[in-house]
Amino acid sequence: MKVATWHGGTKFTVDNVPDPAPGPGEVVVKIDTCGICGTDVHITQGLFPSTPPRVLGHEYSGVIAEVGMGVRSRRVGDKVACEPSSYCRKCFECRNGRQSRCVNAKGAPGYAQYAILPAHATHRLPEGLGLQEAALLEPASCCLTGLERAGMKKGDSVLVIGGGNMGLITVGLAKLRGAGTTILSELSPERRAMAKQMGADIVHDPAKEPLRAVVDQVSDGRGVDFACEAVGKPEVLDIAVQMVRPRGTVEMLGVPPKGSRLPSDLYDTQYKEISLVCIFGRGDGARRVLPMLAKLKLVGMFARRFPLERIQEGFAASAGAKGVKFAIAPNAR
């Protein structure tokens, strides 16, 4: 099979490696779509720690092509959304809802034609969810885990700063969970249009109007109940802290560059008694979020899919932030 190997910087090669063979309890998934995550882009930019050479990609869907011993043969042909690593269900992390941080995990990268996964990490698609949109399972799991851990409550006013796929999905899930007024702030017109599709009540363009004015109007000057930073920049986290009411909650969902420092006035943060909740990874939210994905209006989330041989072009497009999200289609010609 073919895989795209990252060699540092923006350099990739497409290599032939042995075809995978499933072991007991495992399945082979023929990958349909693998999203280009912002973290993957940051790896190529030196903003997130990783050591080449390696095969990247962790947001994917596909079709089960082969099963190992102990897996029902009727699963062959199933269209599935995938969790990109195994988990043992026994270690401290797994028992505490952090399956994505399992100490015994084995990763199965998605910039490849096939992946081997434990059968329990592949989830048959519910009615109404297509293969392309199912590749959003992993980021959606992160978003749901974030809302759950941060304690977003029914009726909360919610501000999301950043209209990439994580911010957009957070808005959609917040609405499904009963949020009150939702605001999404984003510079890109394409992403703002998608925010309306995802159900945002107010879509804010920071180039045209101060965010404070919008928040004050919605909250009678108090600040929102819940703010999510979905960009990964310290200065944006500071804005989120400023926009929440006293005893409000800030969720840190975007991944900042390694070495970043808290940017806010800690006196004001403490004075307002703000809760800061940090999210990294999908936790154990995959099964819970899958039926919710089918209810979101995700068509159009992927601006374009690139074949494996054009992965560098796909990464360049993703880094340019034009369009919502880009993906690799490893088996496309």
C-alpha cells in the first residue's frame, strides 16, 4: 500500500510499504477521507513537537476491508468512522475518560491507503452521515469532551472564537446541547457562512466590529456564560477571558505553540473567579458524538480533498486558511 511520509518541514514522500494484515480483534480499514488537522499543519511548521520521519493523519473514515480472528466477518464492507488509536480500557487514563491518552495506545496514521485498528475503535455510520463527514469524528469527539468537561449548561450564552472545524463543530454541538445565544467570531467569510449553517445565532466579523460590543449587547454588559478559544493563539485566549462574566467559564480548545505562556492579567482572572478548562484529545466521546454528527449540517465543511500524491498541496491549502477544512483521499486517483 501507499503512505505519505513526513520528513520535516513541508517535505513529504509517497512510499510503498507492506499491506497490513489484521491480528485478533483487529480490522483493516480502507481509508476514504483523512482530514488535515491544524495540529498536523503546526507539526510541519515546527510549532508542535514531533520527530520525522513519520506518517501523520488522525481524522479519518473508511470501509472495513478485512477482519481478524474474533471479529464477525459480516463487518467487511461496513462504512465506519475511526478513532485513530487503540485503547486498552484498563489503564488509569482509560478508566478516567481519557482513552485518547491511553498509555498502551498504538496509533494508526491516516495518510495511508489502509489502517489497522482494533474493531472497537471503528464505528458504523448512523443513518444520514456520509463517509466524508464521518472523518470529523475525532475532532468532534474533542469538541464534545470539551463542552462536557467545561460544564456548558442548557441556556448558557456561548461565544466561540475561531471558525475552523473545531470552532464550528463546537457551535453546532452547543446548540444540540441546549445553548442559549451562540456567537461565533471569525475573520474568514467562508467560515462565517459555515457558522450560519451550523446554527450560530450571531456571526461576528472582528475586522468590522469590536467583539465587546456584540457580547455586551447579548449579555447586558455582564459577559457571556461560556467562551471557547478555538484558534490556538495566546492573545485570543486573553480575549476569551475578557468576554466572560464573573464566574464564567473559558474553554481552551485550540492548541497553542509549545512554549506559549498564559497571556491574561491573572489578577483580573482571579477577581472574576473565572474557570479555565483545557482540552487536549478526544477523551472518550466518540460513541456519544457519532449520532450527534448525523444531526449537524456538515455538508461543505471540506473545501477540497487531495489525492495522496498531492499531500504537500493539501497542506499548503490548509495553512492558507482559505475555506473551512481540507482533506486527503488516500485511495483517490
